[in-house]
Amino acid sequence: MLLEKEKSFLALIDVQARLLPGVHEHERLVKNCNWLVRLAHLMDVPAIGSEQYPDGLGHTEEGLRELVGEANIHGKTCFSSIDDPGFYQSLKAYDREQVVVCGMESQACVMQSAMRMHEEGLEVFVVADAISARDPFDTEISLRRMEQAGIRLVTREMVGFEWLRRSDASQFKAFSKEFLQ
Amino acid sequence: MLLEKEKSFLALIDVQARLLPGVHEHERLVKNCNWLVRLAHLMDVPAIGSEQYPDGLGHTEEGLRELVGEANIHGKTCFSSIDDPGFYQSLKAYDREQVVVCGMESQACVMQSAMRMHEEGLEVFVVADAISARDPFDTEISLRRMEQAGIRLVTREMVGFEWLRRSDASQFKAFSKEFLQ
Amino acid sequence: MLLEKEKSFLALIDVQARLLPGVHEHERLVKNCNWLVRLAHLMDVPAIGSEQYPDGLGHTEEGLRELVGEANIHGKTCFSSIDDPGFYQSLKAYDREQVVVCGMESQACVMQSAMRMHEEGLEVFVVADAISARDPFDTEISLRRMEQAGIRLVTREMVGFEWLRRSDASQFKAFSKEFLQ
Amino acid sequence: MLLEKEKSFLALIDVQARLLPGVHEHERLVKNCNWLVRLAHLMDVPAIGSEQYPDGLGHTEEGLRELVGEANIHGKTCFSSIDDPGFYQSLKAYDREQVVVCGMESQACVMQSAMRMHEEGLEVFVVADAISARDPFDTEISLRRMEQAGIRLVTREMVGFEWLRRSDASQFKAFSKEFLQ
């Protein structure tokens, strides 16, 4: 099954500035999450975010926070985003069945969010080059665990080409120029 | 399930000369696609090709284009080859149920073609050493995504030995001499 | 499916001091098993252990043995822990359906225990960074074999975050301070 | 599902001396196949072998040939051993449902034999450290293809510990002394 832009939303999980320095390849993580949020905007796909206990751990990385918009980012205390009532209502309001997941950490909030979304009947696609953890081994095993559960692994470019589907789509020129090197 | 030469056709996806320089290990890609098309000829297996937006991006690498034959290569604007009417009719005319897929890029036209062919009921075999992308991580995750969907991973030599099945097949001497080192 | 602390128990398989020197990355193995037993204590999750032929091969590494408690460690002669009557009764007495498995060696007692527990209807979670073997290739293939059989692969941190589920859980402060670097 | 020695037989595929020099890590291949045949003897598990076109390509490596016994090695022209009538009858005569496969080359005769045995209803276990090919990439993709088809991946030591099951089995002392370092 491929992604369809009309059915999709993007979930950015807990990319909080204060936690980034300890995360493996965190600059690549932020860059690729940024790429995905801008792509979602280009394709008219809604993006929502979450933050783990923002009162104590602070907010999402500044650039991402601006792109997603403060009002679309939900503070939470449970590790699984979908088990937060605010996030859940926001998701339900969009009524879309395919979720593209990126963020951190792979073995904690990303995996729990993805697994619980899958259990709730969503079609979950985790972006393998836009998640990370302090220890890359946690990312590796998280990918295998999610894969085994039926969650799909994608890359950021897969998401782009699937949302577009055709090179004569109206957004392709911008995609080709701004998103591919 | 193994490949059978009477049921097979080969699909060469978008190996366009102008795009090759940016592709990871592109010389190996061209060499292995070439190997597969020549093998198809030896085994009387039909080969068809596709090109993404050839008016803008140019044609298939010269050697491959000659081998497959211009008339068998379909220009397209959708990323999935099977969703192009010309490619689809050509495929339907052969009425064969097993497709061997090679070409580029793994995460874009190769994966979308393979997934859509699988959804259309074809038995899809992707040649892991005859696909590539600009970023090898895209190839790695594409292979996992296709594998999870039920698409089979093969190598070029697997294809050869499965189409042959026996060392007393009439084509084995030529295979052994020209295709194995 | 995620782990739930009320349904879980921890099984420490055969981390016997005399065998450790030949085991790949054995210091990491002991450290991560230790981490898991302490986590189980923090979360009120029962932990039981096994030892392969202790009369001949000696006992569990001292620190682990104290943590789990001698009375909870069962000597056995079969490689699969659950096929030992003492271990089995102990497990049945807890009446919990999710088992978190760590220890050694991956390809022998860990894999046989995990496979047989799975056959007995338990939900088995093997901790990929808390098992080992003399040859790391044995660990790699064991993980694939167990994965294929439907056993889940986790990391020690996945176990921690799943047993906790929320950052406002009463044990989270201790977890964050003592178990994460 | 674990191996049971009463239900098992060992299949040694095409380890022919003349072809060995071109095979990746061929000394390890021969050593590990030798280990498995001696283990089969220790455990009273029957072993049968195959040779691809022996009139042209010569016989099995000398040490292995002696261990398995000439009478138990079947010359063939099809790549899949089970499709050779002599091999098939030999296999049927044993009436055992679990087959442990080792030999070469991974992507040709090993994979075709394993896939066809699986299709015939046997429970197939391929020994990942006792198969090889000229190109290790062919072995890697063969393992994934067989795994996807439901064939189990094992290591030589897994086979040993599963056939034994207990450290008080009568053969354990010999196993421990002669087969483990």
C-alpha cells in the first residue's frame, strides 16, 4: 500500500531542543524532520506535533516549532502521543487514516506512538531517516519491532514521491527544485 | 515460489543516462541491468522498459536502450510504470504473471512500480543488485518495505539459475560461459 | 503490542560467571542484565533466573545472583528453562503472560527458552542488547529466527519506557536519574 | 518450532572440490559442513548429499565425501536436489520431516533445494554459517528470500543444541569436548 496525500497527516514526535545534544546524528534528524514538515505544507498535508512534559523539558526545536505552529503541538505526559487527549482530538478532527511518523526517541515515544496508532487502526509509516535516539542500536531494533508489527518503514523521499505520484503534479517542480539535491 | 521463464517478463525502470551520474554505484547498476536484459534474450523472456518524462530527462542509457529496443520502452509521467497505459497494455499483451524488476531509483519509480504491480496481482521479484538510488539508505529501506509487502528479493544470478533450473538446459553452456565469472 | 508491567515477568537465563570470559561483550551483557533486574525491582515486576547444570558450571554472576535472589534461580539440565519443572512452577505461580528474556547464550538456552515459552502461549520479548554468545553471528541469526517465529525484539530502554508508559508515573524520577545517562 | 533429532536429516548440497576456490570463505564453509556431518553421525541423524553434474565438475570435497559416504551422494543435473529422483527416493526412504541444509552456492542449488523442499511440505532449516557463494551478497539476499518464504535460519551450534536439548543427554560430553571451543 502506498501513501496518498489526501489520506495522510504528519506526526512530529517530541523533537525538543533541550534533549537534542545527546541524540545520535541530531542535526540530520532536525534537517529531515524540517524537510518533511515543509513537504507536508507544499502538499497540503496537515502536520501535528507533540512534546514530552514541556514544562520541564522545554519546547520543540525553534525552526520546527514555527513550521508546525505552536497551536498544533500538544504537550503530554504519556509517552504515546495518541494517548494524549489533545493530540487524539486533533488527529480525529482531520479524519485521515495514514500517519507519517518522525521524531525522537525511536525506542520510547516514537515507537509507543506508532504502535498505539497502529492498534487504533491507523496505517502507520515511520520515516527511517527522520527518527533517532541517543543510542543508534535503539533505532535499529525499534525499526525491526515496528516492522514486525505491520508498521511500514519509509524514507523521507519515499514520502515525497508517494504524495506526488506523478512528475506532472502541480507541486513537482517545487519539489524537484527545493527538496532534491 | 521460484521463477519460471515461461511465466516471466523483465521490467527495466527508468535507467536514464542523464540521471546516472548522481546515482550510487551507477556503473554496477548499468552493468547488472545489461546482464539481465541479455539473460532475458538468451532465455526468450520478454523485456519492457520505462522512462520518466523523457522529453525533459532524456532517454535510457544507450546500451540498454539498444538491447531492450526503443519500441519496448514507454515514456511516462506517473512514477509507477504499471499506471502508464502504454506500459500496462504491453504487459497485458504478454499475459505473464511473474515480473522481474530492475532499475532506478529504488525509493521512487522502482518501489512504486513494484508495489502497484503486486497490488495488481503480479508476482513481483526485485533484483537487489540491479536497483539503485542517489542515497544507498533509500535502497536499503525500499528493500525492507517491498519485502514486508510480500515482494520477493532476488539477485541477478538467482534469476539466471531459476530461469534455467537445470545444467542440461539448452542455454546453460552459454549462460555459464558468458554470464558467470 | 506493548509491554505492561502488571502482566510482565523477567527471565534471566544462565549468566554463569565461569562461562562469561568466552562470551562476546560479556561486560555489557552483565551490565545490561543488571540494569534490567534493578528495573524490574523498581517496577515491582518479578524476576526469575535459571542456571545450566550449576553443579558442574557454577552459579550466576555474583551481582546478578544477589539481585535476583538464590531462591528464584533454578538449576536445570534441559537447555529450555521453561521445560525445567522448578522454573515452570515458579512461572505459573506468577500467572503473568508477558516474559522479558535476557541472558546467554543466544543460540542455545536463550533461543530454546524463548521459542518454548512462545509455544506455551506466552508473549515473549527478547532484549537484544542483553543477550550474547561466544560468537556474535549466533546472536544475529538467533534474533532473526526468533523474530520470524513471532517473538518480539526489544532493547532494555524499550522495556523501561513500556513498563512506565508515562513521565508522571511514580517511578519515573528514579528511572530518569538512575537508569538513563 | 525447534529441531528434533528423531525427525531430522542433513542435506549437504554440492560442496564440490573443483568449485571451492572461487567461493567466499570456502575454508570456513568446508569446516562448518564437516562439523555438521560429524554432529549428524554423533546424533544418529542421517546425512545425504548432492553433486551438480559430477561428470563435468568433479566430486564433493574429499573429507566430506568420506564422511557422508559415496553411496549417499547423488549426482544430478537439476539445481534443486529434491527434484532429482535418486535424492528424492533417498529422502523419502528416511521418512523424516525436518531437513537441515548446508552447502553451496547459496543463490543457486542451496536456495532452489530449500525452496522446493519447503514446497514439498518439509520443515526446512538453512544453516547460515554453513552455506556460501562466490559473492557474499548472494548469500545475504538468499537468506532473506528463504526467510520470507518461511524457511528457518539456524547456525551450526543451534542445530547441535536443538538435537541435544539437554546437558544430560548421552552425547553431550562428546559434543562439549569435540564441537565447542
